[in-house]
Amino acid sequence: MIGKLNHVAIAVPDLEAAAAVYRDTLGAAVSAPAPLPEQGVTTVFVELPNSKIELIHPLGDASPIEKFLERNPKGGIHHVCYEVQDINAAIQGLAAAGMTVLGDGRPSIGAHGLPVVFLHPKDFCGTLVELEEVAA
């Protein structure tokens, strides 16, 4: 069902400082910040040869990342994202297997403009998992 690792998301308290570490210290290509109001975050993508790092920062007080940063004030790994070919088939298969799809169980549009869903950490070894539909 899952394809390759798309990205690892790291919640950060200071988006500009975190981007500078990857850009200036590690020499990575770093995107401009992009606000995603529907997800409650601002994102920056760090391009790697085989994957990406997504730096996420709260966008507004109601952001789900705000609570994560309250518990982890220096930031930390928030979720991993895996690619799938058919997100609706993945949701159906996961639900049939008893896994918990978060939210209303339907895909939303993620940072890459593609359908995504999140899966409950209790079902995946304590890790929040994002699935992103990608073209074949």
C-alpha cells in the first residue's frame, strides 16, 4: 500500500531560524515559507536528494502544532509522510483493518496541493502518519 517516504515533518518554534540551520549550516535548498490556513501551519520544505524535511510552525493560536510545541518547546519530529497511489483505497483498507483515520476520515489538501490524511499514532507505534496521494 505505502510507497516511498515523502517527508519527515519537524515542528519548530522559530521557522526562520530552523530554515537557516538547514540552508546556511547544512547547505540544503530551502523553500520560501508557505502558509496553509486550512492545516493551521506555515511550512518550509528542505529538499534532500532522496526525500524532504518539512519544517512546520503554528499559524494562529488554534493550530494543532501549538499544543505540540507546548509539550516540546524546542520542537521535534511531528509526523512522517508516506506516498500512496490511491488515497481512498488506502483509507478503506486501513479502516477495514481497524486503523483510525483522523478528522472526518476524508482527504484534505496538503502542502503539496495533493490529497492527504493523517493516521492516529496509537495505531502506528506512537508515530503520527500522513499519507499523501501521488501520481503513478
